[in-house]
Amino acid sequence: MGKMRKKKHILFIAPGFILYTIFIILPIFYVFYLSVFEWSGLGEMKFVGLENFKTLIFNDRVAPTMFNALKNNLKYLLCVWLIITPFQYLIAYLLYIKIPAFKYIKFMIFMPYVISSTIVSFFATLLFSPNIGFLNKFFEWIGHSEWQSAWFGDPNRAFKLMIILIIWQGAGSGIMIFYSNLMDISQDIMESCRIDGCNEWQRFFRILLPLSLPSCASIITMSTIWALAIFDMPFILGGINGGVNGCLDFANMVFYRYTFGSGLNGKSNLGFGASICVLMFVVMLVVTVLQNKFLSKFEYDT
Amino acid sequence: MKRRRSGEILSPTARTARGVLAAILIVYTFTTVFVIGITLLDSLKTKGDLVSNFVGLPKAISFDSYKKILFEGDFINYFKNSIILTVGGTVGCTFLAALTAYGISRYDFKGKSFLTAYFLIGMMVPVQVSVLPLFLILKKIGLLNKLPGMILVYMAGISMACFVFQKFFRTIPVELEESARLDGAGDFTIFFCIIIPVCKPVIATMALITAIQEWNDFYMPMVLLGSKNVKSLTLAIYQYISQFTRYMSESMAAVIITLIPVIILYFLFSSQIVEGLTGGAVKG
């Protein structure tokens, strides 16, 4: 009986294992494999070694686009670290100390998270469209036409606006994770901290922050990965070419253009597209490893 | 003075500060009500009314834009596609994840920890990296631009659900299964008649958030469902936005129809959704 029991697990695991391997794991290796070939998707695959990567990094036409896109990705990543995450933590803290109406705020602040980024982009069009958008109409109505702007058509504003949209839509998940981490801190610690007479600032910086940060490492890792893979919103708001002067261009959009769009020099080369994916993957890996090294410094022995 | 949960007594300044912050946040959350409200109102205007009166109450309630997208054009077809994708993907993915998680967490075998880690990889690698190979694989097996192909890809994304289920299954006492086994129940009977009913809440939660994610998905359908007859709702909305001035009233109605299911689900199950997306998924 014992032996029979040991074998049955295969029946449970096999279906999931097969599908998962074919559609999730295999593609990761496949993309590495493709990246060293020149291939239009039909016919012969030509082995070219690292030629695709060379084009990506040194070609006069491709490299500036690629580096501009990567620069935007890193800029967005900096926003995640320096603006979005602290903002999320602050809101989580405010919910934790039960500011007035915190239940309503908690409910509403998470809601946009279940709304598709397509629809969020639609809302952005409603508000920010230069011709019919609500904001420009409103400025005209209150007699301040000089405040009108092209918004997403203005390269100085497009990126900032997108960060605001991302916060509006996505901040909820991080807030909830930080919040539940704060709630997990033992009440004994809070009690002894109260008896020792520490004030709110001390309690925040000496107790809550250090005790909840380590468990936040995984959410920061996830946001980092997503920051490097962003696609939907800049694609819908800035168009396939990444907005005016490429201010909304990201690595993933460069990949999309070269792979499913017009291709490189007018001919489609899937290997080249794959090499962009590999580059993205490598950047993600490096950033995540560095970041986790950095975050682990803050870990306390508890 | 009110004593707070942590027991400290608030000074008047601190109380004012909290009140002000709360007020700011309440105003901030009104943006959600505002944009959804405007869209809803606009969707009830006639086209002429909409152009002249973009923000504000409709002159008369009209269901023209709804009639237009529901009875003309392909919108209803996109709606059907989205339903098929979401239901198929969610049921398949949740079921597969439950099976796999059960196999891993309730049996002893070699390579158990390897498998646990193996199934986590999908959570760390975004689909954007692997979408080109997915495109080629689906093309190879003849399922590109077909709903079943997309559903298979959704079904394969079991990483998160599998991880959450494993954690949950480990908490079920072994005695429960042992006594059923002594009564002569087979492994699958135990799984379907004991484990699934016991785990209903967590399974429902994971199914719920999987469904919301698949309903909202834009990138994968765009790449993997290119031809017109298999498009999903998010793609339809994208189409409307890219020609916004032409399809203004249609897009309002389309957004509302796409939005209603998730908003209803959120109002009914907000705590489960939050818990599913945060609690089990990335914590710990």
C-alpha cells in the first residue's frame, strides 16, 4: 500500500507539469536559443552567434532606441524605489494607525487594481486628451487656458503622468501587502514600546519600519520585475513608437516593434527580437540580485 | 480621549494631522468615482449630446450606444470570446494547480523540493520575456489565433495558485485522508471528495483573482490572438481608444460593459480579492 501511494503523486503532478513545462519553462530556453539565429520565422535558420546582440548594442540606428528604452525602464525603476514604494508604505502606515475613514479608504484605494490597464488608459484619454479631455476643458472654463497642455503629447510631462497613472492603478497591491505585514507585528512589542514611552516617530522608525521591511523584499522584487517588463500603458497612451521623442518607449515595446511590427531594416528577424528578450531577462536578473543583496543588509536577526 | 489599538493617547495636533491626511486620501479616492461616473454618464448620452456636453448630466437617458455595440458590429463576439477565455483559463488553471499542489504537498518522493522550486519560476519570469516562443510554439501546434491555444497558455500559468495551494494543503490534518483511505477511498476520490470541499474558500479566492487577471489581460491576447474573430474585450477597447473621436460613444458603453463584472466582483468579494492578491501570493 505504501508503495502504491508513493507512485500516485505522478498522476497528480503530470498534467500540470507537462503544460507548465511546455508553455512556461520551455519558452525561456527557446528565447535564448533563438537569440543566436537569424530567422524570419519561415525557412532556414541561420546561426549568427552573438551578431544580434552586437546589432542591438552597437548599430547606429538600433542602439540609441534600445538604450533610450532601457533608460526609461531604469527611470521607472527608480520611481518604484524612491516614489512608489515609499508612498505605498506611507499609506499602509496611515491605514495601520486607523486614520478616520480608513476602511473606506482601504476599499477604494485598492479598487483600480482590478481594472484593466486598457481601461485605465481609456480613463487617461478622457482626462488628458488635448482636444476633448476633461482637464483642458476645465482649465478653459475657469479661464486659465494657459494651463492647458498636450499632456501625453508633451515629452516633459508624459512620463510623469504615466507614473501617476501607475500609482493610481497599481499602488493598492503594495499598500495591502505592507499593511498586512504591519498587522503581523506582535502586539507585545507594541505594548512594551508604549510602556517604555516612545513617541510616534520613534515607534515608526525604530520598530515598525525595521520589523516589517524584510518581509517587504519579495514585493519590491516583484515590482522591480514588472517595472522592467512594462508594456500596456505606454503602448496604448504613447502609441507603438513610444510617444513623442520616445519618451514613453520601453524595452518591451522595442521588442514588440522589431518582432511583430516592421522588423529590422524592413525584414522580420525573430532572432533579433529574441535577443532583446534575452537582454531584458539579463537586466532583470542583475537588478534583482543586486537589489536583494542590498535589501538583505536591512535584515534583522529576530 | 479615545484609546487606539496600540494604546497610545493622541495629542490634538496628531489628531488634526490624521484628519487632514484622511481628507486628502478621500479626495484622492474620489478620482475613481469621478472617472467611472463620467464614463457611465457619457455612455447614456446620445452621440450629439456627448460631443457638445462631454462632462455633465445627460439631457435625456439614451441607450443608443449600448444598442449600437450590442447589436451592430463585433462587440458581442468579443464579449463571448472574453467569457470563454476567462472561464476556460480560470477553471483549467485552478484545477491543474490544485492537482499539482496536492501531488507535491501530500506525497513523499524524491525531488520534492526541486519541484516546489521549479513551479515557482513562472512567478519570477514575466510573460513578456517568453511571448515570442509562445507565439512560435502555438503556431507550430496550429493553435495560434485560436481560443483553445490562449486557454492552454492561461492554464499553464499555475505558479502562484500552486504555491498558495501547497501552503494551504499542508495545514490539512493527515488523519482526514488516512481515515478515508481505511474506508477504501482511492487517491482521486480523496482529492475530489475530501480535499476540494475542505479547500473551497482558498480555491474560490485563487479562481477569483485568476479570472480578474485573465479578463483584464491585454498583452497576450494582442500577440497570440491576432485575427478578428478571436479578439477579446480589452483589444476591442484598445481599438476604440485608438480612434477615440470616431468611436466616442461606443467606447463609453464598451468600457462600462467590460468594467461591470470586475466592479461587481470587487464589491462582493473585496476582502478575498485583496487577500488572494497579497496574502498568499508574495508574502513570506
